Amino acid sequence: MKLRDHPLVNYRGVRNWPPVWTIARNGIFKTVKGEVGVLRYVYTAEGGISNKCFLLIHYQSEAYTGCMIFQEYSFCTQIAHFLRDHIGRPIKEIGDLDLSSTL
């Protein structure tokens, strides 16, 4: 099953892949949507205390941040570890990855 299609990749019934990508510069916010850019960094609080996973991508020479929120803390941690293994890959390719054997 592809990451984008996994039933736990949502929060309260709303799909969270791909996240909405946001950048703030000089007080102006800009957003882009879709499987764009290249993954550069993944952050989540370890120890099962957060259900949020923050991603940093580079897209069109700028750095954007996205946030994925999950209902289950443990799944959030698993996704964060999975995504860290794919830093440097395009977001589109990551969405195509098969999660069924790894999670």
C-alpha cells in the first residue's frame, strides 16, 4: 500500500499526505499544495508525546514546511522514521513508496 493511500495517513478523517507546504517571508505567507519538492528534514518529538510530524522541503529554490498530524502517536513516530530514511528524495516518489511491509 502506497504512503498516500495508507488508512492511518489522516487526522480525524482528513488525509494529511501531502501536507500543505508553507513559507513565511517578511510577514507574508505563501503556500503550495501537492507532491512537490524534495524532502530535506523530518522532525517529531520522540517518546510518544506528539502526534505531529514536521517536514521541510526545498521547492523552486525555497524551503517550505509542512505538518502531518496523526491520531496515533506510535504511527506518527513510525512515519517519521520511515520518512527520515528517504531524505533527499522527491515528495512524489515518497508518496509512491509501499508501506505495507515496513510498518
